[in-house]
Amino acid sequence: MFAVSGGGRRLAVRFERGYPAAQVFAPAGETVICFEPMAAPTDALRRGGYRSAQPGKPDTTVFSITVD
């Protein structure tokens, strides 16, 4: 789970299923942040070790966002 808070709020992103990796993007000088669920680690096409879709077998990925 990733979470950020400010302005009296807390936003949490939980990767429930199918996301073994994530990227966090917070550009310098900006007041934004992004939590991006990823189905494979960065550079997985070159390094290997990533999941592949199987013909006839659907796959489901799930993430949730909560704001408190």
C-alpha cells in the first residue's frame, strides 16, 4: 500500500491483486504525486521474470483507492 496525506486528507492506494510492482512519480517543484500499479517490474522486458497472458485464461488485476 502507498499513502500520502496533506490538507487534512489521506489518500491510500492498495494493490489488491495482480500488481507485483509499482512506480512512484513526484516531479520536483510540483505539488503532485502519482502511484502507478505495474503488472511487471521496471525493465522487465529486458531482464525477464514477468508474467505472460495465457490463451483462453483471463487475468484480473485489482487496486483500490481510499480517501480519509
